[in-house]
Amino acid sequence: MLAAIDRASIVAGSIALGSEVDVLPLLRLARDRGRATALPVTAGRDQPIRFASWSLGDPLVAGPFGLRQPADHAPSVTPDLILTPLLGFDRALNRLGQGAGHYDRAFAACPDAVRIGVAWSVQEVDRLVADPWDVPLHAIMTEREWIEGR
């Protein structure tokens, strides 16, 4: 993970919802290593997310689905490392998200960004069937291991 952070200029994460893995320590690490940080902002289920510049301590507002996110006026940025929450994943680096396609569209809009899923090891499944629009991850980090493509 450190190598991915050190190669990035802007690291995007998200504020954990429910039992999701908290990536704030990773964003703090990125900031301590001189990287800019960002969070996703969404207006609704059918709207694409955008990434907004954000630093630890900056105010957050209530967004759709119970998300905490930067205000609408926060400047947009293009991250080159995206830490994405997962509902499930497999060893082929396929991911299961919330089902709205937000991150798949964000990955398509940031094709050069490194995509790292962050999940608990118990969220691993044997196999996920990927849809044609699903964008695979480059790696997955759990509390137990780092999983990379072969």
C-alpha cells in the first residue's frame, strides 16, 4: 500500500458507512507523505460521483444514502489512486459494490487511476460474475492481506 500511495499525487477514499473498513487512517498516511486527498461527492443514485479535494478536519455535509461528503462547492480533482469500499470481492479482483455503478463510472472517468479495494477478509467470495461494465481492481487490501492481480 505504501508504494501505491508514494506513486500517487491525489489519493481518494470515502467515509466509512456502517461496517465498512475505515480508510481515514490511509488518507491520513497519504497526507503525512505529502499527498493530496479527496472524497467522493454524489447528488443521487443516477448521478455520477465526482471527487472533491478534502483534508482531514474539513467540514462534511450529509449526502444521499447516509454518506458524509464534502460540500457541493468543494473543488473537483482527478485522483490517481482510488480506495474503494467493497461489499464483496474475489481473487480475480472483481468487486461487488452497492449496485448503482458509481465507482465503475468513476473508474472509467479516471482510467489511469490505480484502483484498490478495501474490505474485510470475510467479504471474500469464491467467484463473482462480472458484468461487461464492471471495472476490475488492481489490488485489494484486507486486514489480513494484500491481494494483487497475477
